Amino acid sequence: MNSALFFCIFLSTCINICLADTDNLQDTCATATTGKQTVFINGFPCKNPNSIVASDFKSSKLSSPGDTDNFLHSSVTFNTAADFPGLNTLGLSIARTDLEVSGLMMPHSHPRASEMFFVSTGVVIAGFIDTQNKLFQKTLQPGEVFVFPQGLLHFCVNNGFNSAVVFSVLNSQNPGTVNIADAMLEFDDDTLNKLVRKIKSVAALEVNAHGIQNATLTGF
């Protein structure tokens, strides 16, 4: 019995280690961006510690709005260790979402990360769908935060009268993105407008802080 218990604990620990981004083995490991990559590893090689500078840990990439002149009236800008050296080995990436009025971010997932979704300006409906096809959706005001669990389909739509800006932190330096619409569906204006109306109508039914029970987005 004791050996079986020990094996279960050992196996659980190994699984947790394998599923997580690798921990730091030194104080900093800013991404080495110069030169041609000849060795491919799970992440990025580090700069020479003597050449790491403060600017490696600062990024202005998310300070400017993204281009929302498109079919969805939305834009997402990611900032990862590939272009923000200081993030390397920290298990983090960040993103900015810009939404024009009624702008929509189509359902998608991040297979390697959960996402903290912080509304900076505007009023945004955010939601995700679990593996039981159950919808969890809330309307967010500036300063409020929503969490998208790892690997689950999630979306957002601007529910205000002005443009909205959202900042996200994801717990992987390479979260990945699976866009279901790009892979499986073709959307026209009528279908898109119907989906936006469906999301907003569900938002109108919010009754408590525990999310919406037994609602789905099927049939839009």
C-alpha cells in the first residue's frame, strides 16, 4: 500500500512538472535575438548575462491601439518572449485587445495557458464554454477582471457605446491560439451579427455572480 501511494504521488508530481513551463535556473534569461538559430529548444536561448540591460524588461508594444478596420472590428496584439526578451523563462505573455462598438473576438482557445482578462476602458461581455457545453459569461466594467481557464473556448464582445481596450496576462510564454472560426467555419455579415445579438441577449439574463446556468451559444 505504501509503495502504491508513493508511486501515485511521484507520478502526480512528474505530470505537474511536465505540464508547466520550465522554472528559472537563474535570475534572468533575456531572449537572445541575434544570430541564426542553429539549436532548437523548448523556449529561447539566453543572452550573455553580461549583455542583459534594463530595456530587455520593458516593452511599449501594447501602448498603441491595434488595427480594428476589419470584418470583426477587433484586434489582438500579443507580446511574448519572442519580441519581449525579459519574458523568457518566466512562463508569462501579455496581450492587448481592441474592440470597436459591437466588435467581436471570435471563440478561440489557448492550449497552453489560462488568461487573466482585465478591462481597461469600455464595457465588454466576456465568456467561456466548458467541456459540458455550459456557458459562463459576464458583463465587465472598467477595472474588472475575468478568467479564461486553459484550453477552453472563450470570446468577448464590446457591449458599450465607445471603443473598448482590454489587457491580458497568460501563464505561458507561448500560449498558442486555436481559432475555431478560421479552422471550421465561414462567417458572413448576417451570421456575425446574429452571433453578436445572441451573446448580448444572454448577457441581459445575468442574475447572479455565479455565471449563467444551462445556457449555450448553439443555434446562432
